[in-house]
Amino acid sequence: MTMNAEQAGAMLAEVEAVVAKVKQSRVYRLAGALLVVWGAIVVAADLVGFVAPRWSILAWVVANTLGALASFVMLRRAVDVRARMPWRFLAAFALFVAFGLLWSVGFGRFGPRELDAFWPTLFLFGYALAGLWFGAAFAALGLGLSALVLAGYLWSGEWLNLWLAAVNGGGFILCGLWMRRT
């Protein structure tokens, strides 16, 4: 069987399309698993903030520590053992958190309600940006859940922590389960 250059180019384009879909599927599966884990952690921390507000800060410190450790372990397992850990990703994450701390605690001096809305929207902004590289699902997740967090901030009153548990944590879990199926 012989083929001309045009047919060979078409076949190579098909192979590249399949490879791109497999790569995107791997990214979505890992992101989906991370979203489910973080969603459960966010639900727990928001429920602590609602039931026992004085323990909220400690709950979030523990939640973020557990989430970061779980993320590190999951990312490490997803990377080929012969490959190096994606230090640029970890450095970007550290800079992202430092930026949030600088503005929320340093310059902004946000109150508890503002902090409860700021941090989810900051990380959801990161998801929206990730959508520029990894697919529209990330952008839709970031923008859609940010709008719901903002709505809760404006209209939920004393029920903000429950709203955030359902919308932010529950939204992460639902989106994570959806992404794992993609």
C-alpha cells in the first residue's frame, strides 16, 4: 500500500488529534480527582465555620494543609517516576497563595465574611486562567462558581458558610466527578 504526501499528512493529523485528546483526558482525570478531594475538604471547613465560627481559622489552616499534602501526593503519583516533580507548578502555587495572603491579610485587612468570599474566588480565578491552557471546562468552572460565590456573598446573610459549603465545596465535587468522566 502506498500513499501520497497528502494522505500521510492527514493520517499524522489524525494521530496528533488522538494524542491531544488523550493528554486532555489525563489532565481532566487528575484535575477531577483533585477537585473531589478539595471539594470534600472545603465542605468540611465551611461547615466548621458555620457550626463553630471561633474554630474557623484553625479549621482552614488544617484544611489547606491537608489539601496541599493530598495534592502533592496525587501530583507526584501522576508524574512519571523518572520525571522530575513540576517545581514550576509548585512555585506558581506558592506565589498564588502569597499573593492572596498579601492582599487579604496584609493590605486588604478583610473581615471574616470578606475572607470567606475572597479565597474561593481567588482560586476559582486560577481555574478560569487554567482554562486558557487545559480546556473550556476549567474556565466554565472558575467563572460559574465565582458568580455563585459572589451571589452568596451579596445575598446569603448569615448562611454564607452553608452556601459556600454547597456551592464551592459541592460544586468542586460535582465538577470533579464530571471531569473524571470526560
